[in-house]
Amino acid sequence: MTTRGFGMGFFGRNPFDNDARKKFKEEWAKMTDSEKLEFMNKRMECLDRHEDHFSVEAIDARCEKWMSMSDEEKQAFADEKKKAFESRMHGMHGGFGFGH
């Protein structure tokens, strides 16, 4: 199970991805208590790492990563972010009665 993708659903950044939420719930139900604990500990570690998300070192690291990417990698990254944003906005509009 991937926990850092944009379509991760239930605990992730895109709560409107119903397929991912359903898949996660099915996988969660199959996990043992120790696997669930390990999963949540990893999630908490990820949250703890975001405290310094805007530190000079963290920003420098992201800039260095971006600058080392090829044009194709940068375009794929931007396309992925755009797709995730559009998916989130589509879900919000449908969920709050806008459009459709």
C-alpha cells in the first residue's frame, strides 16, 4: 500500500478518491493489529517531518531536487500535481452540490 501518492484517499491528501478509500478500507480490514499500529506509526512520523517543512534546509533540498530533474521529469511532476488538484476540485464540487 502506498501512503504518499495523491490518490491515497482515506488518510491522505485527496479524501474524494472513493476508489482509493474503498481499497484502503479493504486493506485495513485485512491487517493485523500490529500491522495497523506500524502503519499509523509511519503516518505519524511523516506528520512529524512536516514541522520543518518550511525550514531553509528543507526548502533548499526541494530546490536542489527540482533543479536536478530533467524537463520531462518536471513536466510529469507538474502534470501529477495538476491532475490531483483537478480531482480534488471535482470531488469538492460534486460533494457540495456545485455543478453536475
